[in-house]
Amino acid sequence: MAAHDIEVILSRQLADCLSLPIFIVGPKGTLLFYNEPAEQILGKRFEHTGVLEVDEWSKLFRPQDDKGNTIPPENLPLVNALNKRKPAAGSFWINSLDGKSHKITVTAYPIIGRARKFSGALAIFWKEEGEV
């Protein structure tokens, strides 16, 4: 991992140990990492997508509401956590990179260190109950 704040490095280490899907972005929204459980929902290993800018990842999975309307990036919980530096949550549909559609629930929060330095944001997400 490139030079990142310790809070981001520790968040990545924690994500590697958890069975919940986790997505980590830097302070400008650049995708830094997602873990193996996230790979199963997103449809591609992180090593194959690599680092992506917010414009790319926020559209890549084609987030949609229950009526099939595209959700703009600024309305996604992770982008809200980045922009407002406050926790955000929501549920919506995504299309994985392996062609499957999933309804997910997302809880996102900013990563802020002890010195109050903003280092990015982290999203924990899971498929809605009944999703396979």
C-alpha cells in the first residue's frame, strides 16, 4: 500500500480480517481497497480493478433506486460521508462486474484520526435479506 495515513492502513488491516464487505476511499474519494467479501458482491477482485477515482467507481457499479433510476454519485452514502464528514447510510441496487444485480445496504463513515485529520471514508455493506 502506498504511503497513507495510519488510520487508513489500520482500516485496511481490519477489513482484511472481517467477513463483512468493506470499501475504503481516500480523502478525495479515490478507491484504495475493498476486501474479499466485497469482491464476492462487486464481482471482481480488487487486484483486477485497482485504484479508481470517485467518478469511476461511483458509476462503475451503476447504483440505482428501487424504480431503476440511476443514483448520482453525490447521493451515495460513501460520497456523503466523504463530503459531509459524517456517517451516512442507505439501500440501493448495484450491478456487479460479473453481471449480477444486488440490493445492498451501506453504512459509511469518515476516517478521522486522533489529530482530527480527515483521511478518507469507509463503507460497510451487505446484500439485503433474501438476496442470493
